[in-house]
Amino acid sequence: MVSATSRYDLHCHSTYSDGVLTPAAVVARAVGRGVDVLALTDHDQVAGNAEARAAAADAGIQFACGVEISASFESLTVHVVGLGVDPDDATLSQGLAGVRAGRHGRAQRIGDSLAEAGIPDAYLGARRLAGSDALVARTHFARYLVEIGRAKDTRAVFRRYLTPGKPGYVRHAWATLADAIAWIHGAGGDAVLAHPGRYPCSPTALRRLLGQFRDLGGDALEVISPAHTPAQFTEFATHARVYGLRGSVGSDFHAPDESWMDLGAMPPLPDGVTPVWADW
Ligand code: AMP
Ligand code: MN
Ligand code: MN
Ligand code: MN
């Protein structure tokens, strides 16, 4: 039963993208950690939702089908979470297939770029950890580089290799912000700007992003995210009110040993922010 004190976690990943647990195992862990309402939001992929939805129904928790779409805004990569989408929607599926095709080419270019930096076979290593070439993320490269002893953990790999200016970073054009929001709305979902505090941009560029997201019909900001400090919880709660957006909460859980926050471990949405789930 959903109530005023229900625990929401509306952002997490499974083996269908760069998480390490199957959708059913994500649901089981969420249930064990007291989550009442869960959304699975794999990168550029909706295929894990059927398994998660069935597991959530068996366990008796509320579940929203989700996705986290990679999008480009000016020179930034931003993530738009879709909540309550129909995973069988044809336009969303076609759009995501296009994003995944671009991602596949990017993964090969990351591999080439790491090879030039003296790390051969990184694409094959990342692809093996991803399980297939359907969705290879930088996370898989990071885990492979840890495996071969290039760094002590994935965060160190990102710092040294996979971020702008580093040898394994390649620029890439993802979906447009307009398309990402339109696909989500077309599939009946709410569009949430994920972890807005994590984008490396000036305060002015952030305001342009928030304004454009709102003008394109975006619904909510992910106010509570492990990418944010407590001061940013307050800052993004204010931005949500000022821009007329709702608020969301998500752990961005990927793996028991790797994630910043476990499923269901977030503080509640600050007072004064309308939750994205207000009329679910
Ligand atoms: P991609 O969509 O392939 O560019 O990969 C993005 C993913 O990399 C994110 O969803 C996170 O899972 C992971 N990631 C990004 N930055 C970091 C970081 N600094 N440390 C660890 N993981 C990161
Ligand atoms: Mn990820
Ligand atoms: Mn993200
Ligand atoms: Mn995520």
C-alpha cells in the first residue's frame, strides 16, 4: 500500500544496462530495503521492465516502468529519466534503438582511443562485462580497467581515463533533449531531469538547461540523488519551485559494492516540492 510515508526509489539500473543485478534481483533487494514504490531506469533501454514489473507484482510493491535516456544539451551530456512509460510504445522503442546504435559506435571509439593510450582490447573487455554489445557503457570499461589492474576502483578509472580531456573519453551526440522528452511523453510517462547537480557547467548554463527542459514540457527535477550534497537538495528543491517543476527521488543504484547509495536509502523530498508521483 502506498501512503504518505511510503519510500520511493525512482532511479536504478539492472543488467540490462550497467547494473550488476538482474531486474528481479533489483526488485528483491528493494523490497528487502523497505522500498514501497520502485522504478527501473536502465540507460537507453526498456527491456528489463517486464521482468521487474512481474517481480514487483509478486512481491506486492508498486512499480513504474522507466528508462534513463542519454541526451545532448549544448556541449553537455544530460540524462532524462522517464517514469511510468509504456515499454511497448513503438516511437520510444525506435528512438532508444537509435540511441543504442550511436552508443555502440561510441564504445568502439572509446576502445580505439584507449588502444592509442596503450590499453589494447578494452572494447572486447567491456563488451564481455556488458554480456553483449546491446548496451556497452563507460561503467563496463571502468570495471574492465579495474580488472586488469589499471586502477583500484571504478571512480579512479573515471578520473584518469573516461572523463573529458582524458585518453578514453570521446565526444558523442546523443538524443536531443526535445526528442527524449517527446518520446517519454508519447509513451505516457513523466520526464525527469536526472541528477541536475552533476553536470559540469556554469550556473548560467544550468539555468539555460532548466529553462529549456521546462519549455520543452519536462515534468520534474531529480532533487534527491546521491550525486547531490545536502545543500544541493535544498538548491534543487528551490529550482523545482522556481521553474514550476515537480521533484523526484532516486538512488541511481548500480551494484552493491560500487554505488554511492543503496536502494531506498535516500532522504525524503524536501517540503514545498510537489512530488512527481503526486497524481499517479
Ligand atoms: P555512459 O552512459 O556510457 O557514458 O556511462 C555513464 C555511466 O557511468 C553513469 O550512468 C554511471 O553509472 C557511470 N559514471 C559516470 N561518472 C562516473 C564516475 N565519476 N564514477 C563512477 N561511475 C561513473
Ligand atoms: Mn550508469
Ligand atoms: Mn545518469
Ligand atoms: Mn542512472
